[in-house]
Amino acid sequence: MCIFCSIAKKEINSHLVYEDDTVLAFLDINPTAVGHTLVIPKEHYESFLECPAKLRDHLFEVAQMLAKKLEESLNCDGLNILSNVHEAAGQSVNHFHVHLIPRYKGDTEIIHFHETENVDFEALKEKLK
Ligand code: AMP
Ligand code: ZN
């Protein structure tokens, strides 16, 4: 059984911070920063890629509202908002979720963007068009 489905069905406890008919938000049990929050659809979708458009849009509306609330209430200096897709990207729970991670000046980067050598930008652009 999927752990986030169990949370959505209230079969296991979580620190809920938001709930409506289709979306739930709760505090991450192993927070990267104080206030680290997860926003999930109540219905099971493996990742961001599978979530239907209407639900996805509503979930991001809730995520934006909660991000503003975190910034106001915790006085953080910024937030990382991200969703890992598949194991290679670090997804460990296969139920779509968006991380809201408050950030404070001086924190280390969560994702460090660095140079990748020998990129064929022209070929890539053709593939992605
Ligand atoms: P990801 O690695 O992107 O799949 O993120 C999964 C997140 O779920 C991790 O940050 C975990 O700490 C968090 N997590 C796992 N189980 C629970 C739980 N029972 N309650 C709250 N957060 C959880
Ligand atoms: Zn699930």
C-alpha cells in the first residue's frame, strides 16, 4: 500500500496543514528545513507526469497559497518548490507530491546547477520542438 494513499485516507497520522476534497498538505517527516511541506493529490498518481491537468492546476494553486503562507509565517528568505519524477531524480515515494522547502540566507543549495560539457544545443532543440 502506498504510504501517501494511507495518509490521504487517514489510516496513518501526519501533521496536516491543509485539506480540501482533492488535495492534502502535510509536514515532511524528515524535513530538509523547518517547515518542509508536501502537497499531494488525494488520489494516487505515480508522479507529476500522470496527474490530470485540472487536478494538477488545483494542486499548484494550493502549493502557491501555502508557499506564501510559509514565507509569511516562518519569515524565510526563499523557497525551493520541486517535484522529483522517478527514482533517477530522487523520487522515493511513488505518489505525486510537490515539496515546499523554506530556505534561509546561507543555506546550502539543494540542487546545484553546474556545467555539462559537449551539449549539442541544435540537435536537442530539434528533438524538443
Ligand atoms: P521524494 O524523495 O521526492 O519521493 O520525497 C518523499 C518525501 O516523503 C521525503 O522527503 C520523506 O521524508 C517524506 N515522507 C516519507 N514518508 C513520510 C510520512 N509518513 N510522512 C511525512 N513525510 C514522509
Ligand atoms: Zn498513493
